Amino acid sequence: MSERAVVVKEVELPAVEPPRTWPTFGVQTFVGRLARLRALMDEHGYTHLAVFGDPWTFANLHYLLGFDPRLEPMLLVVGRDDPLLLLAGNEGLPYSRVSPLPGIERRLCHLFSLPGQPLPPAPSIEDSLREAGIGSAARVGVVGTRYYPAEPNGAQIIDVPAHLVDPLRRLAGAEQVRNASDLLVHPTYGLRTSVDADEIAFMDHSALWVYDGVRRLLELLRPGLSELEATQALRYPGHISLANPIVLGWGDNALAGITGPLPDNPLRVGQPIQFSFNLWGANLVRGGLALRGPHDLPEPDALERFYIPYFRATMRWYQVLGLGVSGAALYDAVAEVMEEPRFGAVINPGHLIHWDEWTSAFIDKGSSLAARSGMPIQAEILCVPGAPYHILHVEDGLVLADDALRQDLAARHPHTAANIARRRERMERLLGVTLRPEILPMSEIQGWVTPYLLDPQRILAFES
């Protein structure tokens, strides 16, 4: 049976009106999250969790407490019962009052205060941990951002500063302090790898802002445009980002990966381009060449040799994706691109997202981990093959939702449900792909492969 023909189709970049406010999470949301966390603690045999966060690795604390650590690190100690204990420095301690969650005991800990600040009297970290009940009978899980199942002693490898882990080991015993980051980020049971209707609505608001900025950038792209000028088109709204809010560059700067804009680097035809714009729960990435049309292609058969196979693989990924589908099946759907050297594919063909850019991943060769309802996924194939194509990168977000979650979303957030229905209809109509009902696209240009980034209204699609 012959493959469906792929054509270059003229479309319009959708116009959207970004919302002026974001949804908020009430106190019962955080009470429910802590109850689920404590249930996981019991299931895994922990008496306490020590959850670390700082201005870079803030997502776990924000998920549990409703605010992100700023300026200073913090440590949250969760026992089987309230109260929680939060250790923070001079500036973090008063700031922590913004948390909507009751039942938090706060202690000043100068291990978190900034250098050179006054040091008013405060208990030692060991005294505070003892107060929280950590001693020889405790079994403590430490939550950073990573866990290490492939390492022979992975449970003992903890990506939290030693000056915080060492006191826990002295109090409870080294063997009783283990890496517990998986409770938050494991693909199949981590709390932050499955979202509810409220989180989907929040992600939708972020996605609208992100897309609106990307649309303005795409419409502005032209030879001679500087990277700083391009950045201004994104209209960053000031909301907290996943990581670096803006990754943008062309030429060698694009190929450096997660780089920032340079003040004097005008765009030239044929150069590689890469940009990413992200806010909490949303990330939209495009990478390719600064081409105006077929006459700029680096090789006469570039569409057939490079761009169309990439598009076909991307569409197979979407058509295979569904609840219960294994990571191996998704990898196999795109193996033609992932394993063919001329594409130069790197990392996983998709990963999970939340309030951080890469929460974890389940899509890989041979992976038995399966997609579940609530999973927020970044659909992504990143190719860096070198000259003459340099880079091709299409990354959009989506959420998987079973019938119950879709019904809850429609009932409580009808505007978000309508946005998602519009994106599904546009994707199926323009690209000629059929999606399973559980796929909730979060990007207005979901799956759009644009060979000519200087003419972004020409995309690849299956022939009608």
C-alpha cells in the first residue's frame, strides 16, 4: 500500500487573544496534593520527605506550597501528619507567607541566607530536623529533581546539596536516607506527571500567551533582523517561566542549543534558526533554516530527503499516541528518523512537562512505561544533522485525558475545552491526521512542519 502524498500547503497563522489573568489554585488543591503525597510516602515506606527547592529547581515546592523559592533555597519537611516544617533564610522566610496552605511551621535556617547578611539567632538545621521527628527511627526520602534507576546505588544518589543531606544522614543513618524524587516525577506514579482539569486550564492560559508571542516572531522573521529585535516580538508577559523564558538565536548561536539572543547578529538567508518561548506549563519550540522558498533549499531534493520524512514521522507519532501506549511503541513509530544518521536525531522523541521544562520521560527504545491519563507531554523530535540542514526541531505540548478528565474539564473550564476542540479540528483538517479523542493539543500550530521559516504560512500536510 502506497504512502499518502505530502504537499506544501498555504495556511494562515491563527490569531488568538491571550488571557489577561491566569487561573488560581485554592487551598483545597494543596491539601489534596499533600494527602496524595503522604499516601505515596506510606506506599514507599517513608516516615518523612525532605523536599528541596531553589530559584532554579522550584517546581516541586511550588506544586506543594503554591509559591516558588526566590533568591534563596528552601527545604520542606513533610511528616505523616501536620504540621509541615519549612526551613528558609532571611528573605525566604517572610516571603513564604504567600503560601495559601495552612499548617506550616517555619524556622529560620542560616544555611539558606545569602552571604554577608546578618545572622540573628536561629536553631541549627539538625535541631530543626529533630523537631520534625527525624531521628534513628525515621526513614527519609529526599526530593530533588532527578532519580537514578540505571545506577547500581541510585537510591543513595541525591541531587540536593550535601550540607542539607549530611544532617539527615547523621540523624537517621545513611542507609535510611534515600532519593525520593520519583514520588513527584516518575512517569507512571509521580504526582506531577499527571495533571487535573485546573492544571490543564492553567497550561492552556500559558500556551495562548506563548503561541501569541511565537506568531508575532514568525511574522517578523526577515533577513537583517537582529536577535534582540526578534525577542521583543515575543512580548514576554512577566509570568514565571519554566527555565530560561526565551531561547533564541541564528547561525552559530542557534546551534549552541539553549542560548540567549545576541545584540548584534543579523539574520541571513540560509542560516539555522532556533527559538523557544515558555511559561509555566507551556513550551513552544521551532528550529530550521532561514529559507524563503524552494529556491533557497540546501539541496534540490531536500523536501523529499529530509523534511517530508520528518513530517511523516511526526504524524505517525501522533497517530500512535494514546492511553496505555508504551514508550517503546512511540519510539518505534519514529525510529526511521531517530536511527537514520542523516537526520542526526538526539534525546527522546517526546518528554513530560509541568512547571519545569523537562519533568521526566517515558518515550525511549524498549521502554515498557505507558502513557496514562493526565500526562502533560511535549511532542518533540530534535534533529541536528550538521550541514547542510543543521537543525530541524518541532516541539508542541499536549495532555492525555480519559473520558472522566475530559468531562471534568468541559464542566469546570469550558473555555479551555473549547480552545482544545478548536486546535484538534484545525490539526486534523489542515494536516490530514486523525487524533484519538484523548489527545488534547495545547499549541495553535500543533505539529506544523515549516520548511521555509521565512515564509511560515507554508507547511507540510498530507494531500487531501
